[in-house]
Amino acid sequence: MSKLGKYFSLEELTVTHENLENNPGPTELLKLKELVKNILDPLREMINEPIAVNSGFRTLAINKAIGRAQNPISQHTKGEAADIECFDNANMFQVIREHFQFDQLIWEKGNDKQPDWVHVSYKANGNRNQILKYKNGKYIQL
Ligand SMILES: [Zn+2]
């Protein structure tokens, strides 16, 4: 297990169900470490429960294989984003919203009470603190 921070490993942040290699380059690896250091590790301590990473870094090939947007290029392919889940996703969404600097925070699918998962991204510079919610097939800004 190669650790990216206190609680998260490289294996967790590069998990994929596709039968393709998913190795970040040095730039993407640095960005993953920044994401862990600035959001995932402190978030884990704040909510005090395990956080599962459904998807972190994805190569362009994997991003394409799972049918995700090619334009704009997903922040997952840059090592800047993670899709995360815990016992109470809605609470985790609020904690991120209130306590962190982030680029994008997205309430993914689910309903008005709980998202199915939470997408969060972080950039070293120029974080937009943009908050979106997936509803009725499209993303709306909150
Ligand atoms: Zn995502």
C-alpha cells in the first residue's frame, strides 16, 4: 500500500473496474496528494468516519471507456477530483461546503435528501468554489 496522505492510499485513488492500466504520471500524482492533503484527509477527521473513494484519478482511456465527458476534460483525468461516499453523503456535502476551499463540489444523482455520491475537486490555484447539483438529468448551480 502506497500512502498518499494519512488515510488514503494510491490504490484507493486509482481504483477502476475497467481492465485497463490506471497509472498517474508525476504531475497527476502531485495533484492527488494535494487533493488528499487539502480535502480528503481533513474531511475524514472532521466527519470521523471512513470515506470510500469510488473513483479518483482516471486515465483518458478509462474516462472514455466509462462514457464520461471528453469536453470539458474531466478533472479526474488530471488527478484533481474524487467521487466519494460515506454513511451520510448529504452531511459530508455540507461539511465540505462549509469548511473547505474546493474547485467543484457536486451533489451527484440520488434525491433531495441524499446524493448517490459526492464529487469534489481541488486545484493548487484558482479554486472556483463552484457548487452543482445533478437533478432531472442535468447539472444546476446552487
Ligand atoms: Zn466525479
